[in-house]
Amino acid sequence: MSELKDPRVRSSECRRQASAAEREWDEKILRLALARSPERSAEFTTVSGHPIRRLYTRADLTDWEAERDLGRPGSPPYTRGIHPTMYRGRLWTMRQFAGYGTAEDTNRRFRYLLSQGQTGLSVAFDLPTLMGYDSDHALSEGEVGKCGVAISSLADMETLFEGIPLRDVSTSMTINSPAAPIWAMYLAVAEKQGARWEKISGTLQNDILKEYIAQKEYIFPPAPSMQLVTDTIEFSTEHVPKFNPVSISGYHIREAGSTAIQELAFTLRDGIEYADSCVRRGIGIDLFAPRLSFFFNAHNDFFEEIAKYRAARRLWYQAMRERFGAKNPRSWALRFHAQTAGCSLTAQQPYNNVIRTAIQALAAVMGGAQSLHTNSLDEAWALPTEGAATIALRTQQILAYESGVTATADPLGGSYFLESLTNEVEKGARDYIARIDALGGMVPAIERGFPQREISDAAYCYQRALDRNEKIVVGVNDYVTPEEPIETLEIDEAVASRQQARLRQLRAERSSDEVRRGLDALRRAASSQRNTMPPLLEAVKAYATLGEICDALRDVFGTYQEPAIT
């Protein structure tokens, strides 16, 4: 039998070992501090491409008309927020993004999140759905239900929201090229539930321009794609007035590697392009602009992100007043959803992602977001587990109820550093917008590859900084420790076969004649540039599948192949 040591001896040995480890750690920290101190003591350092002074004073704002530009929350130019009381009047919507497997799987996750205090739904669709293919298409193999929920027909949409009254919950749907048919399915489900369209609320992402710029999930060429977006805005204005028909998205632009200024500039210029398209259609600016919404990234640089949101509101106000002559104050006020930065999450030391997400979420709140999604710690590995999603939601709830940051509107307003940075971000975005205007607008700029090249260059510079250790990512290129395995969510490979069986049954039971008539009417509307939403609604109610609908539109519009950009 082994000799048992006295507990006091064991305790003493543990203390000596701990002390040695602490000394080694302290020495490493000291070496790092000494190595970096010359840069930190200089007059300027560089953070996210911005030269940052050691100290900011009122002298840094000498060219800034403080009273005119800063204003008050709820008043033009909305630098300090779009509501006078901000979160004292109403908290942001806690809208956790969710979707995987079949509609039944995601419906269970939705119900769980709502039971845990989530206040809005946000649907993630799988890749075949995003690209307008049914789950049994050859190109869908291996992707069904993997990065979101598989939705191939109205029957799937009915299952997705079974037991969830759409009159009572706000739903965001992250779908772009096939946004119009997916929205038609949602409206049909609301109608079946007895929910009046004029009462339901939510957001359709529907931002096709950023797909050409960054995410690359497009189907049709830019011109007919813009027609579809304009159709949904027009239909929403007339029939679904509380729904946001487009969420103009900088998130994916930032995830592709852009800087904060590029994200802001390209997103706002996309918004201007959509507004131009609607005005050319003959829709009055004040009829649709109040329902335009935005979607921004919440990245790591805390102050730069807050400055970005404040500059966004100021720039949109000026665009609405000066470019479009909008008279309605609701048209002037930029409303936005934020999501913490997926590209900042690391597979290494994944629990560090909880801290990153908390900082990013705080920046979104300090910047005045209207709704927020917080990423889960395991998203660099797989879709979030239920436990990881709960921690992400709790992060928002702790910010809302424990941190005290909701007590006053724009708590950082007036900071010499923040106001100077807001002005710098605004100026950089203005310069980009002017360059796109000179190219003839965002569609010609995309066709010439301008935003794509700018993002590519920024992503390259960022990676070079990481490779040279000029930028530190904790756990990746510094403070590295052995990896610890984590639990991840596994998608059942039987999802695809279950979906395919559902589609076979659907096609056997529906009326083929009704489907054919609906698809023919859709082709006629698309060819004659009439609004496609009415025939889309008839087609989905006949249980035409998403793939069949998108194929009918491919027959009219063709497909888009991105030109080589060098």
C-alpha cells in the first residue's frame, strides 16, 4: 500500500509548484510588456488601421461643430440614437439566429429559446434553400440541414412555425436570392393561422447586392434580382406595412474581410441603391423608407464599432434628407440589428469566444442597436449546441439586467476619443460612397469589381498582420495552450432522406395542374416586369416547391456567373 503523505505536506508542495508556474507566467508577461512598451509610449499607435493618439482632448474636435452634430437621442442627425429614452423605454430585441436539420428540429429549438426568454425569432436556412434548390436536388447532396433548416415547400414552413403564433412574434429570415418565394411561404402560413398581414412583423434579409459583393449566394443577374427586391418592398408597403422587406447587410461584408469603414460605406450605398430602385418604380420615399432596416457586424474593436453605428445613423439621415428629400422623420432614422462577429471566433480555446462575444455585444448595445444576436462559443466548430446557445442568450440578458448600461441613452456620447473616431469613420465612409457614385452606382461598381477588390485587399492586409504577429489573437498566434475537446452538435445524416421522402409525398398529393398554372403565371409576371409577389403566393399555396419556383425564374432571368476579378 502506498504511503499517504500528511495533507499539510501535500498542500505545501502544491503551493511551491503553483508559485513556480506563476513566476514563469509573470516573467513572460513582463517580457511581452517590455517588448511592446516602445510602441505604446509613442504619440500614436495603430488600431484597426486608425492612428490612435495617446490622449484625446477637446482640441481634437476643433473642426467639429459639437452642438449641431452631437444633438440629442431621438433627434436629427441621430448620432446618439433613434429614440429619446433608448433602452430605458424599451430593450433591444434578443433575436438568436437558429436553424438546423428538418423543420421539426428547428421548431423544437425555437420553442426552447422562446422558453428561455428570447424575444424574437431568426431563421437560418441551409445551403440548398439559400441557393434555391430542393432537398432532393443533386446539388443538395451532403448539405441538407447542415448550416440551417431545410425548407423546400409551404409544408415545411407550416411545420417550422407549428404552435408558434406569428401574430405575436417578430421573425427575421436570413434569405436573399430566393427571399421572395420564402417570404410568400411565411405569409401563407400567417394567413392559415388567421394572422392578418397588416399586423404581423419581422424582417426579410433580401439584400442581394451584398451577395455579389461578399457572400456569393446569388442565383440571377443583378438587374432581375433588383426587380425581385423592389417587388417585395412594393408589396410590403401596400399589404404588410409592419414588416421590414429588406435588411441591408454589412455583416457579411465584414465577415468577408472588410474594414469597419468599408462595411459601413458599402452597406449604406447598397441602401441608397434600393431606395433609388423603388423611387424609379414610382413608390414615394416616405412610403417605404421607414421600413428599411440595416444589419451590422459587431467586431472586436470596441470603440471603432460604436463609432461605426453612430456614423451610420448620421450618414443615413443626411442621405434621406439630401438625396431623396424625405419628409417623414421615420424615414430619416436608421434602425439596425447587430450580430457579434463570427469571423472573430476561434476553434482554439473556444471558451475565449464567450468573452469576445460579450465585448462585441456590449459595443452593439452602447452603439444603440434595435436587436441583437450573440454568437455561441462553439460556432467555429459546428452549429451551436443548446447549452452554448443558452450562454449566448444569457450574455444579452446579463447586459440588459445587470450591467447598468441601459440606464442612460448614449452613455459614451461626448467622449473626445469616441467623437473624434466617429468623425473619422464618417469621413472614410463618405469618401467610399463618393467613389461608388462616380462609378455610376453600386450595380456598375459590382460589375467592375470595385467593392470586391477593396475587401480582398483589406482581408489580405489583416492576414499579413496576423502572420507577422503585428496583431495578436489570443490562443491563435500568442498565449497558445494545448487544445481541449468540446461537445459539438452533430446533424443526423438521415435528415436528407427524411426530407426527400416528404417531397415525394408532397408531389404525389398536390394538384399538378394548380402547380403548373401557378408557375406559368409567375413566368409571365417576371417576363413583363409585373410584381411577382401575387403569382408567387398562388404558386406556394399550390405547394409548388422552392426549386420549381426558382427554376421558373431561371427560365426568365437566367443565372449569374461572376466575372474574374484581379
